Amino acid sequence: MSWRPRPRASNVGAVLDFLPMPGVIFILEDDEAVRDSLRLLLESRAYEVRAFATGEDFLARAELAAGDCVVLDYDLPGVDGVAVLARLRERGFAKPVVFVSGRADGDVRAAAARLDARAFFDKPVPSEALLAALAEAVGERPRPRTGPRPPVQ
């Protein structure tokens, strides 16, 4: 979870109200329709999403330090999801990775587990289960602020 300023209006002018926001989620999914669906789902929950269609593109362009979690398809063109995760771990990326796959067998699941994948879902991915896994991976999702702000001591 990261902290970002959110402006709000008040009778003394604009001030910054720092509220927790969900993190940055990288999506690696070659199927455009699935990638767009995942993006819409996560953005509807205030996650910032950066999506990639191939492992090579992700490894070449992603700002890994900015990411809080990766949603990774196993069956990618070129470098498969397990190989992408292995390269991430070699680069020191220790943040959570959630796998999704339409065609993974026990060997793929075992390889992902050895590389410390947080969860593994078969497609079609159940939305609520994915959201719960991501919330756990990046920390508890923020709840809307209700009531007056506590006074500053």
C-alpha cells in the first residue's frame, strides 16, 4: 500500500488529506480481452494498473520498484510466466506474484510455488477470490473515511 496525497476543499483553502490507496499492480496477460477485464476490475477498486502482453515487454519496460504485486499469466508467448517469475526473483523482486492460467499442470504449479508465488488461479479467475488475494498481497484495502477528522495533537 502506498500513501499519496488527495486534495480536498475546506473553508481555509485546499489542504492535503493523506489517505492510504491500494498499490500498483502489474498485469501480464497476452489475451487482450482478459487483460482489459482484469484492468477494469482492479481499477474499479482503485488499484493503479500497468498492463503488459508479453514477459519480454514487461521485463524490458516495467519499473519494478513501482510495483506492489504482479498478476502473471503462465501461458505467455515467448517467455512463459514461470520464467518471468524466475527472472524477477533473480533481479531481487520479492513482492507478491499471483498466477493465473488456463492450462497449468501440477509441475507448473510446483515451479511457481518454489519461486514463492502467492496464489495460483485457474481461468476463468473468480473476481472476488482474486481481489482477496491482491488485498492480502498489498495490505488491507483502505476504507472510505467517515466522520470528522481527528484533531491534530
